[in-house]
Amino acid sequence: MENYQELVQKQKSFFRSGKTKETAFRKQALTTIKEYMTSHQQDIIDAVKADLNKPEEETNRAEIGLVLAEIDFMLENLDTWSATQEVPTPKTHGEAKSFIQPEPYGSTLVISPWNYPVQLAVAPLVGAIAAGNTAVLKPSELTPNTSSLLAGMINENFKEEYIHVVEGEVETSTALLKENFDYIFFTGSTGVGRIVAEAAAKTLTPTTLELGGKSPAIVHKDADLDQAAARIAGGKFMNAGQTCVAPDYVLAHSDVKEALMQKIKEVKTNTYGDVVPADTYPHVVSGKHFDRLKNFLDNGELYMGGRTDKENLFIEPTLLDQITWEDDVMQDEIFGPILPVLTFDEVSEAVEAVMDRPKPLALYLFTKDEEVQNDVFTNISFGGGAINDTINHMTTHYLPFGGVGNSGMGAYHGKASFDTFTHFKSVLKR
């Protein structure tokens, strides 16, 4: 196993040179990444297609477009965010002045997942660079084509003492976590997040954990069912359900459950056709994940979909009815194109059911009733979410994105990314 101590020491030495603290230097690095992604757009599309069979339009929107927009937002605001800010000083301190000085942490480690192998690798990396840090990026071994492309993008354009991509299996991540980085940013499962947190605790390294969880979509009896069906299906079946903020399950009011399920079935048919071709729909990432997901198809009653093809790692968009909280499909995050539907009669039941379980990364509520909106969003703790929509809360630069409790700690996107990779140093001058 390779020893990464020398790499980390090189990055720490380069950071101490002060070069990365220059805003012009940071902007140039961000511009280099942007230019590479723009000029190699088709290469990115092809790599993600090879790894996940993701459609070109989806890769353009969710992988490339989001990252380029994030870089533009950073470039536009970097001078303001990185400037020392004078703040009021109490009269008891006489003629003193007070300042908040943003400073980068130093050497950072970004460990990214396979489900959005470009976005979830480059977006946090962009935050680390914008804040003035050095960075080591460890992409997922489950998407080897995209990981190799990322290594080319970074390692061919930057010196390893500044930004470097390290490819490898789980053992590589384990070895990197033994090094003394100044900040760690991890995106992945809650189970692995605990391992990262334990490793970071040994050196008291500050950490952001972007994890997952069972994110509910609650549909009240007054909801616009056409809208709810379209947005729930769109959020769930995109990327074959392999999205950390996908609706994991539906909690539907008993008065509208049947109608909602029928409308979701219609959306699926209108979007993909009666029979979804395995070669046009995103694949499950591996045989292990395929087997795990296929077992869930025995839960409850099959209402829609359910076709599988292990050779192509294909599972059709699926709707499960007659599900209980005790079923296997309700024990852990699904992370696949399988959507179980449960019911409630009173909003308080739905609220209690969600509160009885680990805090989800996202929550979606479909209702026109502002009292219900206030009740749900006031009482349930979750990372972030939306009213009468899914997914899109994580696509705006102005909303920090992250989890709470089991679904993670810390946040990023927009200024929150800059803030995450920045220590705000307080200074009193007399």
C-alpha cells in the first residue's frame, strides 16, 4: 500500500508558501478546471455513460452544468468573500477595532462517491480551492472511467503539491485517512461516514460528512396530484434512484393514495414508455447493489415496474404497494429505482412516523395548506427539502446543502462551500 505522507507534506509545504492565499491564484485554478470541463464535455459524457449508462442530457444538467455554474458563482464572489471584514466593537473596549479574517484550513482531503461521479467530486473540490486550500481528491473506484478522467483533468493541469487525484480501492481511502490533513470532506453512506468521523477524531481534524437516509415525500389530501406525481417520479427515478436526496418513500394521505399511485404510473409510462429498455435507462452501479435492490421487490405488492436484468444491471422504475414499516425496504436507504408507498390519515401520524426514525437528508411535502406546511417543517428535523417539489433545493447557490444527525454534518454549495473550507479568524486590534 502506498504511503501518502510525502504527498501530504508536499501540499502542506506548498500551502505555507502563501501562494494559494492569493485570490488571483485561486481564480486561475478555478478557471483551468472550468476550461477543461468545457472543452472535454463529450469525454465526460462518455465516461459517465460507460460507468452508469447515464443519459447525455442528465449528465449535462446534473454533472457538468451544476459544477460550471458553481465555478462561475465562486469567481463572481471570491474577492468579497475572502476579504477581511471589520465588525463593531463594544464601547467597553475603548478605541479597539474588531476584524474577521477568512483563512483557508490548509491541506484538504475530498472523498467522493460514485452516483454523481463528477458533480460530487468537483463541487466540493471547487469549494476547497476557492477558499485557498491545497487538495487531494479520492474519487470512487466503482466508476473507474470517470475517476480516470478526473485524474487526467487534475493531475495533468496542476502540480501534485497543489491539487492531486489519487485513484484506488477502499484501502486507498483508509490509507489517506491515516494522514494528518487539515480538513476532510466526505460524501457517501452513513456507515462509511462513521468510519471517516472516527479516523478524523484521532487527529481532531474538522470534517464535513454528506451522507444519506430515508427521505420522505409526504402527500397531503389537498395536494395537486398531477404535480406531486411528476415531481416525485422525476426526483426518484432520475439516475435510477441513485441520488442521495431522492424521495426514498411516499407517505400519502389515505384519501389520495390510489389516485397518486395511478398518476405516478402514468408519468413513468409517458417518460419511459410501457417497457423501459435496459440500454436507455441508467444502470445500478454494481452486482452487489443490484442483488440488494432486487430483494426488495419481494416486499408488499408490485404496483408498477419490477423488471430486472442482472447482465445489464438494470432495474425498472418500480412502485411498491401494501408496504409496512417492518418490511426490509423500509429499514435502510434504498438508493435505487424502487418507490414504496405508505399511508396516513392525520398529518400528526406522518410527522410522528418520520420523527421516530433517523433524521433524513431531505424531506418533501406536497400540500397547499400553510398550516400543514408549518406543522411539518417546524416539527421534523431534516437536512433540507422542498414544498411541492423535489431535489431542486440542492441546485441553488443560495441554499446551503447538507444533512443533520445520521444524514450528515456541515453544508456546502455557493458561499456555504467557501465557508466550509474556511476558518474565520477573529482579531481585536488596540
